[in-house]
Amino acid sequence: TLSHCQTKSGIALLYNEETNNTYDVCLKLTREVLTIQKLDVVCTSGSESQVNRRTVVLRRQATGGLGLSIKGGAEHNVPVVISKIFKHQVGKKIFSFTPLMWTSNGLQCIVHLLRTAGDEVTITVRYLREVPSFLKLPLGSPGPSIDHSRGSSPLFDSGLHLNGNGNTAASPPSPSANEPKYEKRWLDAVSLPLLMARVSRYKAGTDKLRSNCFEVFALDEASTNILQFCTAAESTDWLQAISTNISDLTQESIKTVNKYCSSDDQIVHMGWACECPEGSAAGRTSVFKFLALRGPYFYIFRNPPINATDWGQAETTYNLYEVLFKVHKLWMAEDCWLQARLYLGLEHSPEQQDNESLCFSILVGHGQSHTFRVELATDLAIWEKSFQRAVFLEVQRIRSKSYMCSSQGNVLCFTIDFGLGFTCSEGTSKNILWRYKFSQLKGSSDDGKTRVKLLFKNAESKQIEMKELEFANLTAVLHCIHSFIAAKVASMDPLFMCSQSFPGNYMNS
């Protein structure tokens, strides 16, 4: 079921880790796109032709530097302007058209560039015959900033003058009625498509959580930089809204693909998760992976599959009935799938750290595992339910699975059947040696390598009978037993069955 599409707009801070600059942006969220707007100066009346650009060569003097001072900057939501020009150093040609304006760059960035540019500096500026109204405000008066409480007024000089005489100011020319008028307006700077996009509250490659911040990455890996909010509630609200729209677009994509696929090749769920290193791989950094539950397999991709060819390019693929899904913090104790894991001794409940509360593991054969982190509790719940559904459908499809094993030197065939339970037969003659229903399995123990002891209750004598078997890949067998038992329990749970919509013949299985 698709959730309600979120449409929002509001003010946030955009933080750039490289430059360490933060400035106001306007966010506009629609069903398919997140748009980030930045303040800029636009001509609202008069002739735009009166606004020109000019390239000027400045020569650094032994005393007085380049002969100008600047102020403003993106951190104050106004352009960088040349506030003072010294005629004896710069010359009449440039002096007659003050103030000169750069585009909306940071003040410290411009100061650094001018100071380190050498003895001859070439700059391209835009000049205005009339000073825009927001530059005429008295020193210290509030400009049109979104948040007047941040920092000093943009109309104060930076204090990092590029000249040697701080007392000479340029006199602004007289305004003309025909001169263009300028205003600060929000203009689109970045538009991020949300289809297959992802969000992250963590610092790249780490498990360190940012405070009231997150990033949004588009499919092409274009980033918003870091969106910062005043409160945790506001940050969570935006994170949930963006995540909801991403999820809705993903579900639409799944529906489109499933229309043209057979009932045993349906996509149950897919989406981004961050793979966290563990054990001997603790030196590795966290990496985002795109996960998919489709047909009989669990897929791990580096990038989302866009076409049919991409589905064959998965980084790793596992048989669904041989993997075990495990939530790190057990918060659904009434779950029949958890009961099956506890029943087989496959589940433990160690105390987890808080930062692991939104993690799940995929346990696979030979003791291997993958641990993934998601951003929201709702994401964790969706993956849990999706795994249950995907494994249930796959067990219903295959109905039985056989593994070769040995016991006391004899080669045997061990079969798990959804209708019949457990059957052990001779490897060559296929003669049945013993058979038990799922309900007769009362426990199990293993050596963690190849051997397992299965404890069954005899239906007639009521005695416990032990069957010891040895498998080449014991973990896969135990996971398969878990999948079949959990699917069997789920098939008798009317709430589970009623909450599912099964394709093809699965409804009547």
C-alpha cells in the first residue's frame, strides 16, 4: 500500500564540509523531486541591459595592496560587494561604476583568493549604476536575512581589507528613476530526483550519527551536501517526508516490473541500506548497497538495477530459503519467525548498543553474514515483513528441498517437505528410513561445523528420539529448516495470511 505523498517547503541550512560554510536554503519537496533554492539578486524592474560585466586587471601595490575592500557574502545571504575603492590605486575606469558585485560566494573564500592571487589579479565583476536597496541600510541594521540572529550584519566590512587606507570610501552615484531595481529571491539551485534516491544521517563511511542533519543522494550520486535543521523533530519530519516519497516511487517501480514478470519472479521489496563491517572486516568503512528480494533470491547490488541486464550484475546472490534474517534489537517477540529461530536454538538475545537498534543481519551458509543499517524504524519493520513474505512465497513455490548427508558412514538424503515434514532416505535406493512431522521436532543442537542432532518426539511411544546427521553446509540446512517451519507456522496464522496478497497459485497452496 502506498503511503500519502509528502509535499513540503521550508527553510534549512546547507552545510558544506569542504569549505565549512553554512547558509540558508529553501527546500521544496514534491512527489518526485527535492528542490534546493538559494538566495540571489534578481532584476525586478527597469532595463536589465544596464547591468554589465567587466573584466578588470588589478596590480598589487607595495603599500595598500589591491586598493579595495569587500563585504557581504553567501554566509550573509547577499552578494560579495566591493565596498571601498581607492582612486589613486585602482583608477577612474573602475571607480566610476561602484559598487561592484561578485556572485554569491563566501566572503572568506574571496578574501583568500585575492590575497594569494599574486601581484597581478584579473577579476570579472558586475557593476551597477544604482546601489540595490538592501546595500543602503545603515551599518548594523538587519538586512533581508532569514535569521537575523546569526552573525554580524552583512553590511559590515570584513575587516580583512585589501588596501592600506581604511578611511576612504567611494561615494555612491545619484540614483536614476530609469535604473533597474533589484530584489533578493529564492532561485532553484539543485533539483534531486527521488526515484532510487537515498538518505543518510551518518558521516560518510562511519557509524557516527550527525545531529539534526542528513544528506540526500540521487541515483547519479549527486548530493545535497548536508541539510541541517534547528531541532531533532524538524530534522526527523523532513527525513520521514523525503523517505516516504522515495519509498512510494520505489513501490511504483516494483509494480511496473512485476506486471511483466511471472508469479515466481516477483519483486517483493528493494531499497538502500548501509552495509556495516563486522568481525575481521572491522577496518573497512560502511558502504551503501542496494538490496532486493525477488523471486527465489536475495540480491546485493552496488547500484540499483535499472534494466533486465542489471539484474544479472548483482554483487552477491543468495537462495532465500537458506538465509536467516535477524533484527539486532529484538522488538517483535510475538513474531512466529522469531519463535522458530528460538525453537531451533538459532536465536540469541545479546545486549545491543543503541546505534545498532536499526540494524539487521543476513546470515548465510558457512557462517557468513552481512549486517545492514537503515535510517528509520519503519524501514526496519518493512524489511522484516518483506523477508517473511519473500521466504514464505519461495517455500510455497519449491515445496521441498533435499540435502545429501551422512550418518555412521552411510550416505543419506535428508528432505524437508512443506506437507510431509522431515524425511531421511538411503542415498542410493531411496528407501525411507524415518519420517517426522514438523510438530514432532522438539529441539536441536550442533557442533557449529558439520554435525547436528535433531530431537523428535515419537507419536506413539511419546519418547524423544535423536537423529544425528552430518552435512557439508550445516548452516544452510538449519536455515532451510527454519524457513520451512516459519512458513508452516505462518500458513496457519489467519492474521498473516489475510495481510498478504499472493500471486498465482499461492493463495490455494
